[in-house]
Amino acid sequence: MIRSVLFLGLSLGLYGQGLLTIPEQSQYRRTSTVHEVKVFMDLLQQTFPDLQPYQPREAPARTEMGQPLRAWRIKATRRDSVRVYINANIHAGEVEGKEAVQMLVREWLQGKHPQLRESIDLVIMPCYNAEGTDLLDPRNRVHQPNPESGVGIRENAQGLDLNRDLMKVETTNTRWILSMFQAFNPHVVMDLHTTNGSYHGFYLTYAPALAPGFEPLMTLNREILLDVRKELYRKNFPVFDYGNFSYESRDMSKLTEANDPPFISSPKSWETFDWRPRFLTNYPSLRGRLSILSEAYVYRTFQERVLETKSFVLECLKVIRQRASFIRTITAQAEKEHPTLLPLSATPKLTERFVFDVIEPIRDSQGKLIGEKNRRQVELPALTSYQYSDWVPLPSGYLIYGDHLEDIKKRLSAHSIPYKKAVREHYSALHFSFIEKERKESPRPFQGIKTLSLVGEWVLQDKSLWPKDKLRNAIYVPLIQGKARLAFYLLDPRSPDGFVYWRLMESKDILAIAPKNGQPLTGPSSQSNFEGQE
Ligand SMILES: [Zn+2]
């Protein structure tokens, strides 16, 4: 009784404050915990029953440490809707998206965006890295203007970066999100971040999916963001493709604490980040889906970062609504495509020339930006998309057998990649085995793993290479429509983000079956490697 009176009092208190989020209640001195997000969403739900908790079928409900994985859904009122999934706090030090999505949902339910509400089927996940979310500490991310509560940490409790886990599926969170891909099947995925320390003149930077997807889908992804950029510039909200200034390597030797990069010499270009599908916003293009990365600018105030993230998301949703029927058409085409060649490497390419603001910062002892000495404008090449290279033919499918088979089956299922027991048709097909020419193990572990980059090629073999009993116990993974790209990047031993790279299987555990069109399975074989997203 006392508890319910207390709860009623608390509820009325919050109603009195007009359903405010934790930052709004505290004049942006605090950010929410996992529990506080639930309390806010429960209160919203009491007033607006259209808001429903969302849990994908067969998805884990909690993280390894028992923290709840909670999402919410507001269904569109029209049948021909676009499904959008918004993820926040994958890096739990970057809390702005977590707060912005709560405010966005409140506005959505209060009827402030009636056209969007009608045509967008929305799922939001405010605390994706639920373990990092509650580890609030003012000592985290001290270089940014912080709420007094501090912010959470980047990694999960196992020390893993959830935004590098999409392909290897090491964490419960990734299993949750892959179940969401299967069950909710979003047309668009958004992931909300904050930059780490780059200096530039934008309030927010963004990126489309960069892993090589169906060409018309990749074009549409860029066009959506160009529309958003145009509209936001009209509102004096400068945004651009996510990236950093890059310099001639000789200039880097002059770098000291006192000299910030932009003023040592002029930057030579603006470059985007890694194209590999381990990132949540790169992965969707391998499944024929669109995505948007949002990176609030670290040196804006906490309140500005939250509100600007919300404005950016809203502008994206407006453009998504305007282009809804095209989005449905192109994603449906992407599900039917069957690529015959896919690239193993990529290099950033000139996408446009743009006039950038280059800032000379004034920083305090903790590296926090407290002012600007100078700002000048420089026109530079913007390398914000990729030129893909080292195109190789795809087999019609793979046979897999080995010590790790049961584990591989689980990971394939997590990605919704179909497989079946190998049968006679597969034993009698033309088999290619992978011949390694060069093995390069990373000198240091990355995400706890010494990754393996292989150079080599598929070579046609005598059928006797694998004995009959091995073939009989193998699984067959077909490269079928809509899943061919993903299966290829998970299974080809040369893939820079596949199971061999992550040491989950060996190249001897896999055979390729000849393509149906009789194309040879040979081609170049190299990898590219770099990191850099914040
Ligand atoms: Zn981040």
C-alpha cells in the first residue's frame, strides 16, 4: 500500500512535470540509467497504450551479466509502412541517443509528428549496451562537456566493443539484434553515437552503410542522406558525412600536445571510416537493408548533443517517409538479387569536393575544447564512399565440416543463413578447396582475438580430398538470393570479417562448390585492414 502510494506520488510528480526524461528533470545534469528509462517508458505507456514493449522471437532477454535488453515499438497506422529500427547507447559513454529516442517517442505519441506516426513502424532500443549504461562515472569521457552524473563506458562487461561484433556474434546483444533483423525485418537501421575527439565544424556527422551492397540500394542510402543534409543546412544545422581530416604522413611527425593537427599544415582530404560489416550500420547492406550512422559532435554541450541527435533522427524519418514506396521497392529487389562477383578490398574514393571549417581549438588540461583560436575554410576532396576492388566469383554454395561445426551452425542460424545436411548431389559436385598462400596473424589481439588475414585461392580438387564419411557429416550452405552477400563475407576464408578471420574455423574446414554458370572460382585475393569509427 505504502509502495503504491509512493509510486502514485512519483507518477503524478512526473506527470506534473509533463513526462520528462531524466536530463530534462535535472537541467541536463544527469543521464538515465537502464531502470530510469523503463520508468519513463512505463509512464508513457500508461497514457499512450500504443507504445508496447518489443522483444524479437527467440531473442535473449538479458545480457551475460543479467541486464535487461529492452526495446519498444509503436506500430504505424497505415499498412504500407516503412519499418525503422533505432539503436542507441551501443557505446554507453555516448549517451545522447539514449535520451533523444525517449524524447522522440514522447513527441511521436503526443501527436507532434502525425504523418510520420502514420507511415513509420518504429522500434527503439535506448540502452543497447545495457551493461555499460549503468556504469555512470564522471571520469568517463572527460574531454567532453559532461552531465554531472557522468556517462557509461564504451564496452560491455566482457570488455567487448558491441559495434565490432556483428559478424562474429560473440555477445548476447548481437544475438538479440540479429533476431530483431529476422523478426522485425527493418527497412532502415539507425545507430546513434557521439564522436570521440575529432575537431570539425559540423554539429553532427552521419554515414550510410559502407559494406558492398546491392548497387541501387547503396545509391538510395546516399540520396536519403543528401536530402537530409540539404534540409538541415536550410535550418542552419551543419551536417556532413562522418570522417576525419587526413594529413600527409610526414606532417604527423610534427604532432605534439601543443600542436593540434589542423594547424600544423593543411589537411589533404576528409576521409570516412572502415567499410567492413562488423559495424552495426555497415552490416545491413549485406542483407539488402538501408542504414544511417549518427555521430553527435563531442564538443557541443550535452543538451545540444541530445537535441541535435533528436533533430537529425526526425529529419531522417521525414525523408524516409517521403521516399517510402521507393524504399520498399529497392529493398524488395535487393532481397531477390543474386550477385556473381563480390569484392574483397575497398579504398575510400573521391565522392565530392566540399568547403570544410578547419578549427584551431583552445583546450583545457583534460583536452576539453573550451574555445576556438581561429577558424578557416578550406576546400578539400571528400572521400566519403568506397571503390571496391579484388572482385572474385561466388560459388553456388559451401560444404563445411570440422571441429567447430556445431559452433558455426549456431552462428549461421543467428544470421538467419540457411544450411542443410550435405546430400549426394553435393558429394558428386565439383569441389574446390582453399589453398593458403600467405597467413598473417595480427600482432596484438583485437577484441580478444589474434585475427587471421589469409591470401590464397580456390583450387579445383579431386573428389577424394574429403573422405565420404566426412562429406556425409558436412553441412551445405547455399548462396541463395538475399543471403548470398552475407554468407560469402562470413564464410570465404579471404573475407576481412569472416569466421576464418575471427578464428572460429580453419580454411581446411570448408569446400566451395562450383558456380552453376560454370565460371571458374579464381580471382585476386587480398585484404584491407583499418579501424577508425568512434
Ligand atoms: Zn560510438
